[in-house]
Amino acid sequence: MRWALADGWTITRRDLAHWGARPGQFAVTLLFPVLITLMFGYLFGGGLNVPGGDYRSYLMPGMFTMTMLFGLETTFAAVAADARRGITDRFRSLPMASSAVVSGRAAADLLASALTLAVLMACGLAVGWRPEAGPGAAPAAVGLLLWLRFSLLWLGIYLGLRATGPEAVATVQILVWPVAFLSGVLVSPATMPGWLGALAEWNPLSATAAAARELFGNPGWESGSVAAEYGPALAVAWPALLTAVFFPLSVRAFRRLNR
Amino acid sequence: MISVQDLGKRYGATPALDGLHLEVPEGTVHGLLGPNGAGKTTLVRILTTLLRPDTGQARVAGLDVRTEAARVRRRIGLVGQHAAVDEILTGRQNLEMFGRLSHLGARAATGRAADLLERFGLTEAAARPVNGYSGGMRRRLDLAAGLILSPPVLFLDEPTTGLDPRGRAEVWSAVRELAGQGTTVLLTTQYLEEADQLAGQVSIIDAGKVVAAGTPAELKAVVGDRIEVVARHAGDLPAVAALLGPQARVEADELRVSAPAADRVGALTHAVQALAEAGIDIADLGVRRPTLDEVFLRLTEKMEVSR
């Protein structure tokens, strides 16, 4: 157990060292969501109306949620690259705690996403977004966002271990976009054609975005929709379900590397 | 030091290892030769606990790789086909990380990293990221990473694939030095010259089985010496082949005719006389020992036929 923690920390430090070695790349990772936010806030936002307020106040919690999804790419790409380059095998041939390979990666990625979220929140404050609800509610919103990121870790690790070639990375990078757009992250599902709107409403991202809007006290969708009605509960339940499915699957995929 | 009995491993319906036997005594360098897909890497992955065998037994340093995997890992070093080092970190950071993960403790890991960098001539490059290293430097760093725990058994899976001649020579001299210090080495390679240079014993494997084993010299004796005549004109080739007897082999592109030469002096004398009598002018004449390549091709060819 002691080694599991110590080795996990060594692996996490490897990622922190990557940030130090490539500050430019890390800065791009941090600033990419900011760029997307400015794009939607200022380029497209003018044409978008939300009930009960300003679009940028509506957008920010959605962007926080979308950033958690972008983290999936980082996890996926790093796990797939380590497996492909034989680094995972080297770790597995060392007398280290094997759980550390996964837990160290998870901790590093969660930390990176938390930092990205902090930068994006600062950007939100700069463009006029404000957490309007009470002081206890905002940390709860941050907690739910990171809870979503936590669940996506296992999806990323699972996919990364099962991926066969470098082209899989590009596939995931492309596929996160429709997944993000087909949700209540950027616009209300009520504006979409009926069946598409229903799909978007049930998207796990919609639940987290709706819960974050409620907890930050930002304008949300018209009431009556499922995600708006049960936002916080769904924002707890969806990631719990994802974790329940993909945590055991990633552990199994890791164990099955010896098949 | 390495003892493998009747080892079997299948991927679906395809057998990767099919009842393989292998014994490697302590302190020796054993070469494992075979074409792609022969099962070399599968064997190394089983012996380094990365893969579970379906059948049979494998012991490394006296320990069962299946049931005592954790203890095996404390006694082995693995240098795989890819240089499995972190590209973004520096050479020193890499070795310190692997040292910590080998549970040396932070201070000992730092010291060990410095020793290994020095030993592999990487001290100057230690503070630079690995992605700026040459292929040979990268492989030396990989080798150093495999030696963090001073393992008694070292596995080298095609350690010079993709290296230029200088990089290859660097790796070879490092392996020779290790062998000189008593490390048991199992080396897989596709380059027969490499086995010839480094290994005291060689096993040729094909389709998951050992098809021949022995010292490089013994294996070459299986094929035997050949007399070779290089003609001046392509038109002389049939005549030269007729002089060398029914087993003569013609390589028209090279203008070369060769035949088995059981008796070296006798074969030469006969060839010189016959050529002189026939009045055929030649470019070159000699008796040559076979290369391991020829042994290898011959043995795996036989397997094709018998299958």
C-alpha cells in the first residue's frame, strides 16, 4: 500500500516534469478552452439568445463542462502513447506497484484539469461571468465538474489501453466535438429538433452543465426539461455510472495486457 | 539461470510458442535467432513476466515466472525493441524515475542514475531531453534503465534494430562488458552477425520451436564449407557448374557458382585443374566458411519443406 502511493506519486511527478520541460505546450493546453470560450462568447454569442440573461453567463458553466471532456483526449493520448512506445511494458517489468501506472496518471490528469478549470474561471470573471449563488454553492459546482472529469479518466484509460494505433488519437480528438455539441453545453436542447434535443438532454455533459449553472446561479434552460429539473442529482449519477462501468473495465484491460 | 520447458502460448488459433525448450547457464550470453513471427519476442515477454504462458514451465534465476513474478522482476532487466524511455524527460530524470520505481529510495536512485550515466558515456547529455539523443545514445540509456537493479539476468530483445553501425557497435561493446562481469544475457536478434559476435550459444527458433542449437561454429559446420568460383563471363557459368559437380549452385547475378567442399584442399585442387583444362578464365576462386545467414536460411528452409 505504501509503495502503491509512493510509486503513484513518482508517476504523477513524471507528468509534472513534462509540464516543466514543455511549458509552451502546457500553456496551450491551459489556454485552449479560453480560446474556445472567447470564440463562442464573442463570435457566435451575439446571435444566441438565452432566456433570463446574458449568453456569456450561460456559456461559462457549459465551457467548464466541455473542458472536462477535453481532458479525456489528454488521458487517452498519453495512455495510448505509453503503451505503444513500450513504456507501459517497462513499468510492468519493474518491481513497482502495478496500480501506480494507472493511479499516477489519474492524479496527474485530474490536477491538469483542475488547473485548466481555474484558468478558465479566471477568464470567465474577466468577461463578466459571476457565480451569483451563495458561497457554499460554487465549490459544490467545482466538485461536480471534477467528478465528471474523474469518471472520464477511466473512459480515457480504457480506450487508451485498447487503442491499437496512433490514428485512434485523432479519432477521439474529432469525436469529442459532436459529443460536446450534442448537449446543453452551448445552447439549450429546446432549440434543437425534438429527437435531437431529447438526446442532447440525456447527454451526461448536459447534466453537469445544468447543475453547474444552478449552483453558480447562472441562467439556465427553461424549466420542465429533465436535466434542468434533476441537474445536480444527474450530475452525481452520470459520472458514478461511467466510473462504475469503466473503472473495472480499465483495471481488466490493464490486467489483460499479459494475455 | 533461465530454464524453459515445453512452453506454449497461442494467440487465438495461432501458436506463437509450440513446446519450446531452452536452458541458459549462469554467466553466458545466449542468442535467439529467428525470422519475424518465430516467437522470439513472445518468449522474452513471458520470461520478463509481461505475458502469461498457456502451458509449460519457465524459471528465471530459479523463480517461476508465473507464480513468483514479483520476485522475478527484482532480478531481471529488460531492454525491448523500442527504446522504452520517456522522450520528454532528460536522461537523468528517466533513470532516477526508474530507480525510484525499482524502490531504491530517492537518494540511492540519484546515485545509481549518476553511476549509470557515467558508465554509458551519457554524463554530458544527462541534462538534455531524450528526444534530442541519437539512436545509439537512446539505446544506451535504455540499456542503463534495464540495469538499475544490477540484475543477474538481462533480456535484450533486438537491441540494435534500427541503429546505424556506430550505434550497433556501442551497444555491442556494452553487452560484452556486462557479459564479462558475469551477467546472464538472453539476446534476440535478426542479425546473425550479432549473435556471432556476442553469443556463446545460439538457438535458432522457427514457428515457436527451437529448430537448431549450438555454438555459432557448430551451427556453421551443419552447412559446411563451400568452394566458390566467380566467373568472368555469364556464358561460362554452365561450364563452371558442370565442373563443380551435381550439387553446384549458380547465382547468375553475381556470376558465382558454389558447391559443398568437404575436403578444402581437395576441392580447390580439383577446381583449379578442371578450370585450367577447360581453359576457362575466372575472376575469383576460394573456399569459404558459411555465414550464420546461410545456416539460418538453410535450417528454416528445411522446416518449410518438412511442414
